[in-house]
Amino acid sequence: MTPGIRSSQAPYIAAIGLSARMLAQSARRAGLNVAALDIFGDRDTRQYAPLWFDIGGAGLSIDPKPLFDALERTARLPRMLGFVAGSGLEPLMRELCSAPRLPRFIGNSAEATAAVREPHRFFALLDRLGIAHPDVSFTPPSDTSGWLFKRADGCGGTHIEALDSKTNHDAADGYFQRLAAGRSMSALFVGARGKASVIGFAGQLSTAAGSRPFLHTGSIGPADLPPQVMADITAAIGAIVANTELVGLNSIDFMLDADTFEVLEINARPSSTMTLYETASPEAWPRGLIDCHLDACLSGRLPPPSRPAARLKAGQRVLFAPRGFVVSGPFSNACFSDPACHDIPQPGTRIGAGEPVCTLVVAQPSTSAVRDELERRETLVLQRIETCHEDTDAVISSSV
């Protein structure tokens, strides 16, 4: 189905998040009509979802009132299957699962989400299952060196802060976790009927920003891990799903140190890493991974165990503005014509220093080539920011 062309026969889903583009794009691959609810209204989001609702609040946050008002409106759309939630909705999930007059929520129940998002319950479960995790405390450690504070309902690394002797945190808002050694990794998986199917593994990209030492900026995958490590992590995921009844697309974050791993947290929702697998191996997911999410949540079906192996590696990286600027028509058009650019801002959008500009997505034969291509593409977009006064043809030709 052509993006932006609405079929009167296809069912609708509502895609919600800080940015709904990834969910909307995947849903269009599945042949669905999409209503997008997010805070940006980017050009490609509105290409994939002709119906768009602004749910932005102060700063880069979701305002509950327009969110619930918009969801009530989408409930009246013909053949509405329900809504799928992405990142940024963690503090509102219990209310979204129970509020009247909304479309059906296609995802984890409030109880399943709480089982992995409430720290006391989640780390007690890991201990009971014998699954390793970094040391956790619900009272401030006497020696703050090497400790982090994490808010339980956060996402994207914005909920993680490094502790120091002057930090004062209320543990009622989160928990304290010892910094773990190794590489930051994640695994995307699908749950249904107490069983799990792992889609793939990915390396996480992050940067330090102010008091946030691990602001999430992207990922690269599928990652090749030792067979025994993959088997051990897959077994851990299976045990967690069997004890929580997680359904649909979810992801687990962990630290990998040589051949040992420690679980950090679970995102009980579709993860941004789904882009990697749809990009690196589109033939394995011809209808997109949201189709797998719907199958698991609505029909209890897991994806088939035998899938075409990915021939490429893929990477995604959020590009943050080095300075504040207003998006010009030429800049927006140049990014819109660049196949590596996604989440493309509308002309006239004001972007502050340090705020996201767009997301770069590339595919290459190797992980090192992915890193190089992300660097090249980022340089091009940064050049466009500085030359956005040029005419459209000049800006586009500079990226060829």
C-alpha cells in the first residue's frame, strides 16, 4: 500500500508516542490505515498517517488531556483495531489501560507492565529466577561512587542520572543501581501465551548530556553474539515472559561483559530497535514488525522460528541540534529527499539547541561500515543546518 493513500477497506490503528513515525511506517507496511498521535507531526509521520493529532505538552513531553481527547476521537474511526503505544507513555500506561471511551489497547496489560516496570517486583523476580542484574538499592548508598539513580517510569536514558555526594533523590520516584561493566545491549522479542520469540540483538548508542550520562541516541544491529550468550539471554527472556505474561513486542536492556550479562530493565512496548530488523532484513518482515505485534496481542501467535537471515547490518542515530534554528523549506525538503533521514521536521519548526532534528537510518554490509555511514550522513545534515538559506536545488545536490 502506498504511504499516505488511505484505503476505505483497511482497518485503522492509532500509533502513539513522543514520535509515532516508526510505528506508523511499520503499520503502513502491514496495509493498515494509521492515526498518529505525537508531539512532532513530522513530515514522514504525516505521510504514513494522514490523520495526525498533536499531543505535545511543555517542552518535549506528552500532555495527557489532548492525548485522551484525541484517543476518544480515534475510537470513532471505522474498523478501529485499537492503539499501540511507543516511548514516552510509561507514566500513563495504567490509566491508558483502564480509561473508558478509548480504543482497545493493543499491548501489555497493566499488571504485566507493572511486573517488569515496578523495580521492587522486577528485581525480586530476577532474583527468584536466578537472572543476574547489577546491584540495586531502594535507599541511597553511603558511597555514591559508581552508582546511578533511575526513575522507574522513564525512557531513552532521560531517566538515568549519575550520583554524587551532593545528589539528593527520593527513592519513592525510582531506585539506585550500581554501574555495570561491559557493552550496553538490547534484545527485541515477541511474547504470546507465556512464550517468547527473540527477533534479534543490538548494540546501544548513547551520549552524555548534562547530568544524564547515558542519553539514548540510537542502535546498531543485528549484533552477532556468541551462541551460548544468545542461548542464555533467550532463556532468561523466556523465563521472564512465562512469569509475567508479556505480550507483543518488548525489549530487554542488558550489559554484556565478555560472555556474561546483567539485565538492566525491560521496555514493555515496541522498541525503536524494530527499525534495525525491518531495515537489515525486510524480506524477513514483509508486513513489518507491527504486524507481528498485532498477531501476538490479538491472536496469540508468535512469528515463525525459521526466518531469512539478515544480509546487512543497520544503524539508527538521533541527530541533535548543535544550536537553535528554525527549519527552512530548503532544509526540510533536502532531508525529505534523503533516504537516510527520518522524523523530518516541518518547515517553520523551531528546534532548540540539544533537541532532536531527525533520525538517521542506514544499512551496510558490516557494523564498522554502518558507523562510518552514520557519521557521513550526520555531517551532511549538519552542513544543511548551516546552509539552510540556500535554494532547494543547491541543498539537495550537495547531498548527492
